[in-house]
Amino acid sequence: MLNIVLYQPEIPANTGNIGRTCVATNTRLHLIEPLGFRLSEKEIRRAGMDYWDHLDLHRYINFEEFQQKNPEAKIWMATTKAKSVYSEVQYAPNDYIMFGKESAGIPEEILIDYPKTCIRIPMMDTIRSLNLSNSVSIVLYEALRQQNFGGMQTQGKLHTLEWKEE
């Protein structure tokens, strides 16, 4: 099972959307405090809809506690400062993909210890960063694609009609 790690997220709607994406993809969500909101806020519930109760959620007081409780974790650090592109690395089924807070990203004091696993999403230099929930979706779905979307439904059905044969 893949793992998404949010370092000090600040916007409840982003975390709610990410939680919903984690439920849809059978991915664990790890939150490193302090959070910029309470998990009981209505914005997080609204964004996560009724899926939030199905979320495999883990909370940590700080990054050090996260490291202590996940000592063998291979952590991909999503940052605009990285040299490697997210789609050029190989993700393993139990990897962790970490994203920083909306206003500042992952602190350089943490990044410095992970030079080989820092990844970035390419974008024009006229923008500082993408929305956090969009970034999580982009990288997570690449990791899932590399694993052939194991166990996920890959074909849909129409509700009332049948697809026409080609």
C-alpha cells in the first residue's frame, strides 16, 4: 500500500480532497503536525465527503516522530527544488510520498537528508507551485500506474445503456 505524507498542511479542503483520493486508491494518509486546522472542521468533511470514515489515517506530532514510527520508509520528497521529475523514478508498493505545507513546502532542513529521493512536477517558471491536492493526485497516480493500478477498477460501466460495439 502506498503512503501519502502531508507535512504541516494548512488548508482543510486540500487535506479533505487528498483524504478522498487516498480512500479511492487504497492509500494511507499520514499527517505531520502542527495542522493549520482541526480534523473536525466542516471544510475537511465536505471535501472528503462521506469517505473520510474509511480513510487509513495516521498522525504524528512532528517529523521526528514520523521517522521513529516508520524507520524503514523510503520517502519521496515532492518539492519544486528537486532535480528529478516525478515520472522518471520507480515507486515501490510501500513507498511514502511526502508533500509540504501549502505556504512553504517541505523545509530545506528535511530535504537536505533526501537528495536522491527529491522529485518535482514540471511547470513553467512563472508559477511558484501547484495546488497541494492536485500535486498529490499527479504523483500518486503515476506511482499507481507503475504498479498497474493493482486491485483498482480500471474499466467502468454505463449506468443504464450499453457501450456500442466498434
